[in-house]
Amino acid sequence: MTQDRAALVRFVFDNSLLLLAGTLAAVVWANVDVVTYDAVAHPLHFWINDVGMVFFFALAAKEVFEATLPGGALASGRQAMSPLAAAVGGMAAPAAIYAVLATTLGPSDLLRGWAIPCATDIAFSAMVARAIFPSGHPAIPFLMLLAIADDAFGLVILAVFYPSGALSLTTLTGLMTVALVFALWLRRRRMQSFWLYLLGPGVLSWAALYWGGFHPALALVPIVPFMPHNPRDLGLFDPRELSQPDTLNRFEHWWTIPVQFVLLLFGFANAGVPFEQIGPGTYYVLAALLIGKPVGIVLFSTAARSLGARLPSGLTMRHLILVGCVASIGFTVSLFFATAAFSSGAALTQTKMGALLSFVAAPLAIVGSRFLPTIPPRTRLR
């Protein structure tokens, strides 16, 4: 493979463009012939949403876990306060806006989707941030940490508020205890193959969640910390991570590309919504994301500064506003939350369309960067 072709493949994978391709294919097909689209897409839901997405959330959990290790951006309270406050604000404000709109304007069944606009799509947000901010700008890692914290809180919301069936705490507790004890035993035996953790504790954890009534896509989240890992976090974007031989990093390296194809199928299986099914849920999700994200991130970050938190050096208020605009791209996780909140019907299709259309935040953020320059005039790159 030539260097140019390798760079193109890397760009496609790094920016989740396969997900975008699957999404576009689904939208086009659903608007041409929704009956045949549903006939093909519906059988994929279980295998993609309940099985394939296990590995997507596992990779997200890996980033969250590493950020809490010594040297990580979330390792100390003072260090973590700014991105954590921004993440909380970026979830609380959109949820509140959505809930108010659904409560006052109706229909009332839409209220269950309050968590849909809480999400931030890491891959697409990072892609847009790199297009807006120059390389090495502190806004980029700040946005990534915000999105990672957002994912962590989102996993908790998904587990607590969106059970996938009738709850059985006895089944959940029993099987999950066995899964965690098994994972601990593998760790203490210094087992280095990540396959042992997936096929043993991972399968038991999936069964515990599935039969316990919780969403099984979170199955590897409690297992990830047990995999042998580096004692310290090297930091975001550190190239040394590519050569780390520990189990957790080998797990990430092996699954990074397969997860991109999982996302391709996820977009295809879940994003097919006819345009005529746009409705109140669509507008509520969009309003909550496009208004709530930047407002919540700015307000909560400002409040955190009054409590002693510090923004990274070089990150100004105008940068923070742009970060909030970029974080408004909900897309993947918002789409997943929509499928968890609503099993079918108008509420599902409307909110899914809102999650898809949140990508409009990208051009809005790029236009906004023209009015809120990312570099002070005296230091602007030439």
C-alpha cells in the first residue's frame, strides 16, 4: 500500500467516515423505499446494537479509564475539574432544554428521550475541531477530555435510565459477580491475552446485563479495568501508545478497525429515517444540542473557575464557545440513546432524525470560527 493510500485509509478510520457512509446509505434507501430498507435493517439490530456496539463502548471505556490513571488528565480533582464541569454542563443544559420543550409543547411520550441530546460524538467532534483549531491548540485535547467524560456519564445514564427489559437484580448481581471475580482471577494470574477477558468475563458480563434487564452493549465496561495495563497514562495523542505491548493497548489496536465496520453497520441499521417523519422530537433534540451544549459548557466551566479550576493555558472564553458548538455534534451516541429510549414509533424516528441532523453543528462551528478567531491576531499563523 502506498503512503498516500495508507494516509487516506487512516483518515477514513480516524474520522469514522465509514459510519457516515453507512448513515448516508440508510437515509437514501429509507427515503427511496422504506419497506425494503426495514426488511434488511431490522434483522441487524440485535447483532449490531446489542453485540457489535459492545466493542465501541469498550474502546470508549478504555479512554475514560486511562485518563484516571496517574499522569492522566482526570487523575486529580483539580486537574479534572474543568473538563468534568464542562461535560456536566454540556449534558445538564441540553437535557433540561429537551425536557422543558417536551413537557410544555408535547407530546408527553417524547419526555423519555431527555438523554438523547446529552451525547457528544468523539470522532466527528475531533475532526471538526482539527479543522477549526491549529495543530497543538489546547482546545482540541480539552474537547476530547470533555467528550470522554461525557461518554463516561453517558454510560451511567444508559445503564440506570434505559433498561432493555424487565429488571432482574438477582440475575444481574449473580452473573456480574461471577464475571468480575473471573476477571480478577485472570488479572492475578497475569493472563496477557485479551481474548481470555472477552470470552470469559466479557461473555458472563453480557449475559448478566442482557438477562438482568440492562443494555448489554455495556458488557465490557466493567471488564476493561481488569485487563493488564500501563501504570500511567501517556496522554492524549501520544504516539507511544501505538507501540505499547500491554493487554489493554493490544485490545484497542486489534479492535480499532473492526469497530469502524461495526459503526458502518450501526449507521446503516439505525439511521434510515424518511424525511417526512421529521417532527417535534427532531426539533427538541436539535434545539437542545445546538443551544444547550455551548450554553452549558460555558456556564459550568465559568462556575468551575470560580471554585478554583483553571482552563488550560491558552484556552480563552471564545475558544470555549467554539468548543461548545463543536460538542453539539451528538450523532453516534445520540442515535444509540434514541434506539435505547424508544423501541419504535414516531418518537423514535423523530429523535433519530434530530441526532442525525446534529451534524449541522459542524458548519455552524466553522462559520463561528470566522467571528471568534481561534488565534489572537498577533500570533495568527501565516
